[in-house]
Amino acid sequence: MLYEVIIDGKTFRLELNRADSRWSCVLDGRDVEVDALLARPDVLSLRIGNRVYEVKSEPAANEWQLWVGSTRFTAEVRDPRSWRGRSRAEDEHGPKKVSAPMPGKILRLLVREGDDVALGAGIAVVEAMKMQNEIKSPKKGVVRKISVTAGSTVNPGDVLAVVE
Amino acid sequence: MFKKILIANRGEIAVRISRACREMGITAVAVYSDVDRASLHVRKADEAYPIGPAAAAESYLNIARILDVARRSGADAIHPGYGFLSENAKFARACAAAGVKFIGPTAAAMDAMGSKTKARQAMEKAGVPFVPGTSQGVESLEQAEGVAAKIGYPLMLKAAAGGGGKGMRLVRDPAELKRALEAARSEAQRSFGDGEVYIEKAIVNPRHIEMQVLADEHGHTLYLGERECSLQRRHQKVLEEAPSPFVDRDMRRRMGEVAVRVAQAANYTNAGTVEFLVDPEKNFYFLEMNTRLQVEHPVTELITGLDLVQLQIRIAAGEPLPFTQNEVQIRGHAMECRIYAEDPDNNYFPSPGRITLLLPPSGPGIRQDSGMYEGWEVPIDYDPLLAKLIGYGADRGQVIARLARALDEYFVGGIKSNLSLFRRILRDEEFRAARLDTGFLDRMQNRAKDETAHADMAEAAAIAAGVFALLGAPKPNMASERGTGDGPGHGSGISTWKNAGRREALR
């Protein structure tokens, strides 16, 4: 299998094959001696040469995280044959969604639709675990839409507002 | 001895008390709110009773419901843990009226410590040292200048009715006094409807050291040594250790004797903690007394070899303390990390949710008091304390090494936790040199983070990503259905990866 792997924004070209329990691995054109064992579905014991790594897989709200020991990496795997998922359009330009980072209750909204907001300006206050947390604007712009009301309950990833 | 104890609490401390009951052959009765049926403290109890909705006011703080369970279950004592009703004199009175023993001090002792002015008067009589200052509000600038000249700068203006930092001003020199006094007064007036302000000597970046006391119901009061609690964030303790690296044998004895006087002045019984502020010259000043078992009690247990919860139960049952002050020996060093469901990389946002993967540490010198388990959903309704990781060793260096090792074994997946914060603290040079005070965490977080992720780790991650994809595991129970796909540029990654895994599986 040929993969394009993106680790913390850095792209690797990975060719990985398995025959019985033997692995063959070519990383960015280099042969790498690899031996992998799943200790459980989300915990991988990886040997590269004789060096042992314990890798934990953790699907988070909007991304996939891999922990090598206690170091966290954001991971993305693409199968280049499918040529999919290349759209990385909207970052600095265009609308940006403000989403809830945790489940909780909307205590109050700090802006109204049409308001100008600065980067880092408070959008809403969410209460969870007895703590009040201000959700901040990811960019400077105008509040295009507010999708929640004070008092409503939100789940992680729920869109609270859109800033453009 | 009691036959049955109702534990009026939840989470790790309820589990801790349940364990003490089991060890003593006492039946442990749990109570739980609607969102806590699956909580560990219910699983670990002998009996469990629902007490109402998630909101604490309607369950864990509902005196009538809890006493009703005590009656129905036939419990002869109630352990309140910490937080919730543990320092509520009304609850202690209600227990006494219902004929159930409250495991803690008497309501009268709680009252004596609850009111700051009453406590201060009683303590002054007992010769307890306070931070120098005025015990009444200052009337005028002239009076303030007079007091300031006497106690010296820097000083602190504090609202008499205050709390939470409102109406507080640090004054570094005489030129600032006038403006600071006006500002503190008007802020106090606005916040509390009372503009009264008093003056205290400012102890800049003090240490926060507390002394554990135990008093039986036969007039014996002992101290069990101090705990260093200077590592705080927004007045919340983060990491505690015992003994304090700052306290020598003589200072421990002096602090201990003052703590015993404090307890005796209030006719205190059972376990309690006397908190002190300590300045760089090792002067210590009485801050307050906590009339309950503390979160950080395990560090004292490890260095004294005593079981504080069992002792609390024995004292409440009327037994005399089974040892004397001279028999209390401090041995080794212990340290506790409070593991919270919060994200230290994102402004300490709370992070409730399902724990998908839990790899707890073990090995020499490691104790865990935990309220979580894999598969459990951390509710949003309560304090985010998940567990306490406690290390013990011959000396401070060994404890730090053991905890650092244990933290590398520890993994909590599915939710964010502050494990990485502790990894950083334990590596910090200033921490290792024991230069601790309440400003430590801010200083540490202002230092550049050492984020030299080694290149070989990133390569291992890349290869691991491929292996996971090839094996099609784990099935990511992704939030993609409800997800917004607007993560920091990774939105489309998972489903592509999932598809790759599926294609592979079909081959």
C-alpha cells in the first residue's frame, strides 16, 4: 500500500506492505526495518530497527491524534490513488466556524449577528464542570451567523457561530 | 464500631472512603445522582441509593434526601468526604438530630472556624500569628499612611466583605497608596455593596504550607506534619508534597504546635488542616482552618504510614488516638498530582466526555486514588478531578523520578487531561530545585516550552499511522456525523483514512 501521511503538517511518503507477520516499509525512499504488533485495537507496539515505541491512537473531535510515548502528533493518512481530500481551501480567507470545544451549556452570547469581532474576541460563554469558559473568535471579521441561544446545551464540535 | 457508613460524596474520594470501610469490615453505602449511576464510587460500594437529579443542589447537597437514605439503609454514621456538605455546620447538626454520627468536627467547631472575624479573635487569644495588619477597616488616607508606615511596604488592601480578588490592591510604595485606596474602596463598594477596606502586609509570592491535625474526643490533639501546597493555579492546588522542602525539624515543630493550639482553641475534633502563608524568611502566618479531610491527604498518609480515613472513622466512633506525638514519625517523601479533565494547552478548558482508553501506571512507589475507568463518560456537572497520582520514595529526588516515569506510562484517551502539565512540571529545573511559591506555575508557563519532538518520533508516528490504516484498526468512532469538518485543516483526513482501511479489509 502506498500512503501519503501527514504528521503535524509534514508530509511523508510511505510504502507499507505486510506478508504474514513480516512488514516491509519504505519511508520517503528509505528502507526501514519495521515490526508492528497491536496490543489492543488502539495501542500499537512498534519496533523500528531495535527501537521500541508505544503508539496510542485517539480519534478526537475533528482530527486523528497519535501519541508516540507522551508526545502527541496530529495524523492524516491519504491514499494517493484516490486523489481525494485535497481541499484545504478555507483557512485565512472565507468564513470560519466557531465550534464548541467541549460539551456544556451556553450561558450567554457575547456578540450579535453582524457584529465586528477581533481575533480572539469572546463569542460565547460555555459552562461545563462548574467552570465558565469564553469561546473566542478564530479570526477577525464579521459575525455572519449565530446558531445557538443562551441556555442551550452543546456537544463538542457543534457550531456556535460563523465569523467571516 | 460502626456497622454501616453512608458516604455523602462521589468520585475518587467516595471510592477512597469505601475502601477504608471495606478494610474495617464496615458496610459502605453510596449515594448517586441521575448522571452518576455508572460512576466508580457506585460500583465499589456495598449498597447504593439514588438521591436525585444531576444538579448538586438537588442531590449531593440535599440534606433531607441524604438523611432519608441514612434512615432507610440503617447507616449509623456519615462520611462527607471533601467539598459538598463536608464543611456545612447545618448538615452536621441535622446528622446529630437524626441520630447519625457525622464523621468530622462538631457543628460548633465548624462555626468557630467558618466566620473569619470570630476565628481571628479566638486565634489571637491563643497566640496564633497572623499576617500583620489592621483587623478593622481604615477610615482615612492619613490612618492608612500611619498603618502602612508601621507594617512596611509592600502591602495589600483588601475588601472586608471581599473574596475572589475583588477589591484587592497591591501597593508597592507610599506614592501609590492614595490611588490604590480609592480604587479598592470603589471596587469593594461596587462588588459587595460595602466599601470597607483593611490593610495587610503583602507577602509577595508566598509559600502555602498546611499542617495536618488529628484530635480525638478525649482531649488529645496531634499534628502529622506539613504539606507543601504552593503549586497553585488561580488559587487551586495543582501538586502537593510532604514534607515541605522548605520546612526543617524545628520549624515543623513550631508550626505543628501552633496548629494544635488553633484546633484546641476551637474545641476541634477529628481530622483538620491548618493553612499557613510562609514568607521567604520562614515566618508563618495563620490563614484558615479546613474542617474536613483534604484532597491531598494521601501524601501525609504515605510519609507517616497512617490511614487518615480509618483514623477519622475510629475517632468518630469514640476511640482514643492510638499513638502519641512522639510516635508520629515522618519517613521518606511523597508527592501528589491532581489529574483533571481539562486541557492545559487550551486555557485549561474542561474536557468531559467518554474515556476511550485508559492506561494507568503502576510499579514501585506509585499509588492511584482514582474515580475513573475506561468506557466511563465523565459528566459535565461536577468538579473535573478524575484521579490523584501519588508517588512515594526515600527522598524528593526519587519521588520526582518515580512520578516522571509513572506519568510516561499513564495515558487517558478520549478526553483531554492535564497529564502533560505534570510531565512539564517534574522536568522543570526550578521545580527540581524546590524553588516553589504561589507564582511558580505562572513563571513556568512564561518560559518557552521545550517542544523538541525528535525527528524519529515523527517518523514513528508516520509509520504507525500507516500501520493503523493498513490494519483498519481501531474503528474510529468518529464524530464525523456531527462534526463540522472545520478543524485546523484536517477535516477530511479521517474519513479518507477510514475508507482506506475499509478498502484494505475488502481486498
